[in-house]
Amino acid sequence: MNIRVCAVRIIQQVRDGQSLTKVFDENLSKLADRDHPFVKALCFGVIRHYYQLQCILQGLLKKPFKTKDGDLDALLLCALYELSEMQTVDYAVVSETVNAVKGLKKKWATGLVNAVLRHFLRHPQASQAQCQQNEQAHFNHPQWMVDVIKHDWPEQWQAILQANNEQPPFVLRVNRLQTTVSDYLTRLAEQDIDAQAHAGTEFGIHINNPIETTQLPGFQQGLFSVQDGAAQQAAGLMDLQPGQTVLDACAAPGGKTCLILETEPNLKKVLALDQDAQRIGRIAENLARLKLKNDRQISIQVADFSEKCAWWEGQFFDRILLDVPCTGSGVIRRHPDIKLLRIARDIVALSQRQFKMLEVAWSVLKPGGRLVYATCSVFKAENECLIAQFVQQYTDANHRHSIRLLPGDNGNDGFYYACLEKEVMDVCVDAK
């Protein structure tokens, strides 16, 4: 398959509501391995700069493409991104894009595509300048998302949007049961891999020039996992102690489950739940690679956490990590397709689901136990506002503290954590 036609197919599928990760898996197998990096870079770039590219394209067209010609729209977005941001020479972009039109079986459009691209090359600055006053195009976020972030973070909203459009850092979490940050940095240096300790984490390492994870030393031996510094905060907030029973309520693919066991290997029981049957298989794979698998200690179940009757066997937990499904608005730099996949009403629907899940988790937490609520969202409706509502409604909920990381803080993703402790209620018995 023509590599640009493949990129068009991927972008079209994302615009139809599928995740970029999923459609990469489905489409890249049709290409030679050597073409994968280019197609990934092109698709990530187009989606990251989507609203600006759309603004430029609409200024170059006399009228928008019909719905049935959305593939041509996507192809021109790819070409504009290549011309603006990639190293491909101009004439090659034009030539290869015209060839891709034929691959889409739309020869009638070759003259139009050629003319649009040549006009852009003659007046690139004018084409881009016309979008500077368009807030959606300037910040490369849908307008509704700009508005919500501006409302929630009036002082930081521009920094958040700018951080969302940056390339994410490549961060590892050292397996403290196998090695140390210092020793692993030495191993990396021995292979001329540029890295340093990641700020704000105890076991994080920042790789400055990302390479394939499997090519890093000690991958198969379980010396590390890939995990952003913000996500590495979870286990420390849980105050894990030997002999405790722990629930990881939305566990797949297992990054935080493994973090919990690395932090406190002498837990009595860990139950890892997730409703995604495909992704949950990765929990066992990660546990095995990191040498954490212990069938007597760890139980992995496929279940919808909100439906307690489907998984609860009457056991109460000392610690619960509730990393709820959310908008993902704090990890857009890693998943730019969130900007195309989410709509404004998702916030209300997700916050209602999150509150229900929090109620279920609270019902299986022991008195005196701790629950850590987590999202990778920057929207306060999913975080601060939801926790305030919960604490007001549940009088035995003690909100100890919260941690808010905005995208880019110390190089981290956007995350929110709230630590809730369940009070032990005094029982008064009348003497008779």
C-alpha cells in the first residue's frame, strides 16, 4: 500500500471515532517495517496540528470537500504537515501526494491537489497568518476544550494547551526490586544512551533520545517499565504496608499494579480488575517480565467494576487504587487523538460514571482504610469538584490531601490524585 494512502486511512478512521493506537495496529501491518516510523510521525503530526492544518486548508480551497471526499481532505492535511514540519523536500511532497490521489482512485482530483499545494508553497506565511486570530487553530484544540480549560485554569490555560501540543518525554520507572536508578543509569551510559534521573520521582529515568523499549538494556530481565513520572506517584500516596489487601480497580495494562508490588512486595493480596478482556492479558505479561508474578498473592479478573455483584466476594480492602476512566485531557501530548475523539458532553457522562465507581470502591474499603482516586484529566468536573461532592455526601470520608499535576509540570503528564481515608465510626452501646 502507498504509505500516504495508509496515513489517510488511519486519519479517516480516527475522525470516525477510533483510537489512534488501535488503527495503527490494524493498518501498519500492511506496510514494510521501514515505513512505520514515517507513517506514525505523519499521523501523529497531522492530528497534533489538526485544527491549524484544517484552517490553512480551508483558506486554500474555494469550497470544502464533500463528505465522500474526506480522504482527499485528509491527504492534503498530510501534505501540508509534511511541507510545514517534516524534512521531505517540497517537490517530493507534491509529487508523492499527487501519486497518492491516484491510489485513492480519484484521478479527477490530481489537478486540484497539485494547485492547492503549489499555492501554499508560493504563499506559506500568508496561509498560516490567516489562522493566528482563530483561537481553535492557534492552540490546536477544539474550541469547547479551550473554553473549559480557560474556565478551570484562568491563569494557566495557555501553558496547558501549549504543553498538550509538545512531544511527550520518554520516561522509565526502575524496578526497585531488581536494580537502582544509579546502577541503571550506569548501564545506559555504557551503551551511550543519554539519560538522567527524572525530576520529582524516586525511581524515574528520562531517556533523552527515545529508542525502541525492547532495545534498552535489561528489558527482558524486568529492570524497568515505561511509565510517565505523574503515574509513578500513585503507589507512594497509598501508604502501603506489609500484610495489606489491595484493590487495583481499573488495572489494565498493569503499570500501576506492578508499581504497587514493587513498592511493597509483602502484601497479603492484590486484586487487579479491568473490564477490557484484551488489555487485561497484559497485566500478567508485565508481572511475569518484572518477576512479580505470585498466583497466591495476585488475582486478575475481567469485570466491570461498577457492577459490584460481578466481582466482589465479600472481602474488604485496606487500600484501593481507583484510576478511573476519564477524558484523558491531561495526556493529550501522548494521545493527540483525544482532541478529535472527545466531545463536550463526555465530561458530564464520565463524571457521573466516576462518582458511581467511587461509591462502589468506598463500599468495599475497610474502616481506617485509604482510597486513592486518580485521573489523567485536567477538567475540574472530574477531579476537585467531584471529590468535594463526594466528601460532602459521605460523612465518613476524610479528604487527606490532593495532588494536582498540570501537563508539563516537571516534565510530567497532567494527573490528579485525591487521598481519602475512611473514618472508623464509634459505636455507642447503651448499658442496661
